Amino acid sequence: MRTPRQEWLAGLCLAAVLVGTPAVVLAYQMNRVSADVIVQVDQEHGFAPNAIYVHPGEPVRLQIHAKDVVHGFQSPKLGVRVDEIYPGKPALVEFTAPRTPGEYVFACARMCGTHHGEMLGKIVVLP
Amino acid sequence: MSAPEKCAACAGGLRTPASPAERAVRGLNGIPDDAKFLGLMPVHWRYDLTARFPWLRKVLRSRWSAFLLQMLGMLLFVPALLAGWIGSPVGNTNLIIVLVWIFWWSLLMLVLVPFASRIWCAMCPLPSLGEWLQRRSFIVRRLTAPLGLGKKWPAPLRNMWPVNIIFLFLALFSGILTTRPWATALMLTAIVVAALATSVIFEKRTFCRYLCPVGGFLGLYSNFAMMEIRHNDYATCRSHGTKECVTDTADAYACPWLEAPTTMSRNTYCGMCFECFRTCSMDNMSLRLRPPGVDLLVDKHRGLDESWKAFIMLGAAAIYSSTMMGPWGILKAWANARTLSGYLTYIAILLTIVLAVVPAVFGGFVWLGRKLSGTETPFRKLFTNLSYSLVPMGLLAWIAFSFAILLPNGSYIIRIISDPFGWGWNLFGTAAFPWTPFGLRWLPYLQVGALLFGLAYSLDVGFKVARQTVGDAKSAALAMAPVALLLTGVAAAFTWLFVG
Amino acid sequence: MSKRWLALLTCGLITVGGLGLLLFSGRASAGGSPKIVEIDMEARQWEYGPGIVTVNQGDLVKIHIMAMDASHGFYLDGYGINEHLEPGKPDTIQFVADKAGRWMYRCSTTCGTFHPYMIGWLRVRPNYYAGAGWVLAAGGGLGFTGHLLMLGVKKP
């Protein structure tokens, strides 16, 4: 017996959902820059967000926007440092999250004002 | 007494039984033609959606509609199951927990069951694979013999007892299931496998009818629903010899849920697949709105299996509210299975309350009513019939409970659509949406309102059923009085649990 | 027919009387001068101790709270108060209990499996919601029961 065309269409629909969804999900996950976070920084509020959660070993990209004056970004434990981030010219910081779960502190890398010493944040590598 | 509505084009109006035969088929003995719920809504009022909207009839008759509804369910189910198996292990960051226990559960209790009966069953993707395999097709009617053994479900088990047991078994793990993605994923996978296996051995939708864990309360509480699928004109069905709705034809299947649409009088086992619309050559099926609670008055197919379902659901509502929304840490520790002894204590308490304490207390009050009225009606019959008065109270208690799940936790849905697997995605820019409880200022109003509505409806249904069962109004009133007292106590107790 | 009206009247009297009593008792208890209520509270997986706190409307409530094991939170339904709690760091949550009723306080920081069920009850008396619920349930339910009993003993 010949299979009617609508059966093929329905089967295609089903295959798209059953196989396609997981395939798209996994492809997206594998090709993604995992933690793509926009960080805003100004003197009054410091880093926002000041806690960034990432998974062990995943590629992380931070896009840091200085809102008021020239700031910087440094995290010795992660081996990342940007000396100057000018307002209106976001800096891209890319690194791979450590394999060891825990908290990795980051701070402003440039004497930006009286609150410079309080401008802290942390990268949290989840278990 | 108003004359029955004859005009097929008139969508709304009274549908009083036109003949004694029709009254018997509808199981409405003892219900006066002018009976009203709460003194307001005529029991026989119907609004025929398929007469009012011809396009709706067309859509429902299409063989595609069933498939597309199931695909909608599948579209939610596949990513959810994937998230459950490989996504984040933290419950509120995982699609499966948020989708199943916050979105689906609230949708079911607050919208689908009270307003649209078992419409969920039309889009439930869990039994689809089995059904397609049996039919060897997705959409078209194949004339080949169905795949599988096609056995009939054993007669002694053609009731709600299997479902009561399966539901209770899962209820023992409710604390685990609602908080661990892997547990929900395991449960759904097991259901898919079980449904597939059942459809290989048994005929049609045997799984949905007799084995689905949620099928029991969906069935019982759908008796309260404001929507129904019924034959349009009984005389047409009666004179029509072919009855395609109960035997497969060349164009469509007989009722997959093993119902007989010509005589179906309750929503309990109607999965709303609309196959009867497709098969009926007389185009005599209709989808109608109605006042809630009509099927609770139907004096057919009542049984202790459904009574116990009502007890289980009422008891479970109280226990879940105490465990999940109560201030008692010990209950939470037990339900979370922190220690084996604590967990066993929880199981023992849960099973004792729902299987023994609730029925015993209810039985005591029915016994008192029977003595008070001096009626000849057997105790068992009075007990069974009056237990249906617990349905409105139980459903509305679950509605009050579901408000208290949805309002505090609904905002997780906004976050989860951007990051369904808890992997740090941000598909729609809402991944950082904070947990934002919504409308909790109004929660007490919603909960108290729901409970009072449930009480009023239960009292009303109870008295109608009592008159139907006992016969004369005087004895019925006395038989119902203690049960009315009990229902008042139940409403007061739930009020204490939710807002007291 | 007169019996029916009698039943309705009883039902109405219970309801109106109950509601009046509720309002009166509410006024009476609210009449007392507001106090400062200080409460020591521990938050741990997955309960608050104490789990039930009772105050009067208008009281100034100071909850001295500390998370004992993990990061927790304190969100108060109806009031919208939200506080994050770090383990071992004492914190004080202070508010005027101006909204009567029973409200749940719940954890707002994901703290483990039973996080969504980490809940306590704050009772701000007079509890009009529960009171109205009970009065209406009693008025309707007891009134209906009385109506049934009278129907039952009615002479033919």
C-alpha cells in the first residue's frame, strides 16, 4: 500500500521534533561562547553584575562597558588584565573558566577614583 | 417545564431530556427539569460551540487536528525531557521542573480541568508513539489490521483502582519528584515506556483509560468541568444503526478511549481526541459549554473506586499543603527522605490518612445521616453516591493550592525560556530575570474565595445527589445534614491551612 | 415556605453576627498601642525557627535572623520584603506589620532541593481573611445544615 503524502509530512514533523530539537540544542550548546556577559562599571556602583557564574572549563566572554570614567579589569588568578577601558569603547575579555570550582576575584585595574579600592567582583565557577 | 430545544442552529439554551429513554441514557433520574446549581445555573443549560462556530466543527473533524495537538505537546515534552536528563541538576533552573510542576500543573488545575475537561489528554504526547504504532500511521486511517496483540483489559480492573494505586505510588515521592529534574525525567520516561508496552499488548488507549497516573483525578475532576463532548440529538443516534463511533470504519476509528459516544453521560473517560466527530456520518457530535458539576449528578457508573479517588485527592491536597507550604520542618525533612525512618513515617501517615482516615470519617458522617433519616437505601450506595459531593471541594482546594504554587514561582517561567537547561544560555534576554513573586497580596482573597465556592458547590451537589439517591426530600435532607456539617468543617480546616 | 425563610434568616444572622464580631474584635485588638516585637530567628535547610510568628497589626517587628548552614533568603509575602542571608552573618529585618492576615515568609535564595518549600507563617492579627472565610463558611454551611434538618422534621 502506498504511503499517502500527508503521512510523509506528519512523519517529517515528528522527526523534526524528536531528532531535530535535541540536535539543535546540542549544536547550539557546543558552538556557543558559553558565558557571554555584559558587565557595566561605574564609580558609584562598581561592577554590575559583580558576581558572574560560569561552569568549569567553559569559554567565557565578558564585554565590559565603562559608564563614567576610565576603568580597568584584572584577575591575577585567572591571568586576565585590561589596563584601560574607555567609556564608549567596551573591552572584550575572553578566557576559559578554570576546572576547579570556587570563587575568583576580579578588580578594577586602574586608579579610577576614591572608590577604586572597593571595586571588586568575583567569577564563581560552579561545581 | 420548558420544551426541549429542537433547533440545531440555536447554540445556547436548555437541553432537557426529550424522552424517558434519553433521561435514562443521561443518568439524570431524580433531577428535576428546572434544577439549578446554587439556585442560579440551570443544570440543563448548554451552549453548543460546534453549532455556533462551524469552522470549529471543521477543524475538529480534520484528521490533522489530533496530530497537531499532540505535536504541540511533543514540542514541549522533548526539550523538557532532554533538560531533565542532561540539564542542570538544580530544580528551579531546569526546564523540566518549571514546565511540569509550575506551568503544567497550574495550567491543569486552574484552567484546563475546570474549564475544558480532559483537553490535556488531546495534546498529551506520552501515549502518542504507542497509538501511531498501533495504527501504523500518524494521520490517515489505514485499513490494515492494528499492530500489537489488541487484547482487552481484564474486566476486574476496568475501574479506577489501578490508577489509584499508581497515583499513590508516585505521590509518595512527590517531594523528590517536584525538586529533582532526574526524578521527573525518570518518571516521564517510565510513563512513555509503559504506555508503549501497554499499547503493544492491549487495544487502543487502554493505558490512558486504566493506567495513566494522572488519569484518575483528571477523569473524576472533569465531571466538574464546564465543557463536554456529547451526541447532539439522541433520537438520531438511536435510529442510526451503523454506530461508527463504536466500530472502526473505512474512514475513521471507533472511540480510542473505549467509550460509546452515543450513550456517554460523563466526562470521566473522554480524552477529547475528537475521533467521534470524524467518524460520525450523521455529524451528530457536539462540543458544548455547560454549568460546572453536571456529571456529578449522573447516576450511572458510580463506584467505590471513584469514591476513593475523591478521598485520595482531598487528603493529598491537605497533606501537600502542610508539607510544602506549612511551617513544619520535620514534615519537609520526612518528605525529602533525609532519613529512611522519617521517610517511612511520612509514607505511613500519607497512606493512612488518604486510604483510611478520610474514608472512615466520611463514612461515619454518612452512617449518621442514614440513621437520622431512617432511609432504606443501602449504606454502601449512599456512601458511594454522596462521595461525589467531595469533588467540588477537592478541586477548589487544589485550585487554592495551585495559586500558592504559581504566584510565588511563576516568574521562573520567564527565566527558563531563555535558559531551559541551566547552562547559562540567554535566548531571549530574560535569563537574568530575578525570582519575582507576583500578586501575593491577593493570594488570601483567591484562596478563601475558591474554598467558599467549593463549599457552596459541594453542599448543593450533595443535596441533589441525596435526593436522587434517597428519593423523598425529607429523608434526603436528613441524610445529607451530617455530610453538610462535615463539608463545612473541611472548608474551615482548609481555610486554616491556607490563611489561618 | 416560612421554614425556608427562617433558615435563610438564621444563615444570614450567623454571617452578619460573625462578621460584626470579627470587625469588633479586630478594632479591639488593633486599639492597643503598637509594640516593638523582637524575634530571634534561624534559617536552615529547609525551615525557619520559629516557623510561626504572631504579632498584632501596627507592631514594629524586628527579626534578628541568621542563616545557619547555607546562603538563604527571607521574602515576606504581601509585604514584598526581600533579604539575602549569608551563612553565619547576623542580619536584622525590620518592618511595621501594617497588613493584617497570615503571610508566608519564604526563602528567596536557591538553597538546595527543598528551597521552594522553605516557608514560615507570619500571623498579623486580626486575621480578617481567615475570619471572613470561617464566618462565611459557618454561615453558609451551618445555615444549610440547619435548613436540611428543618426540612427533614417538617410536618407533611
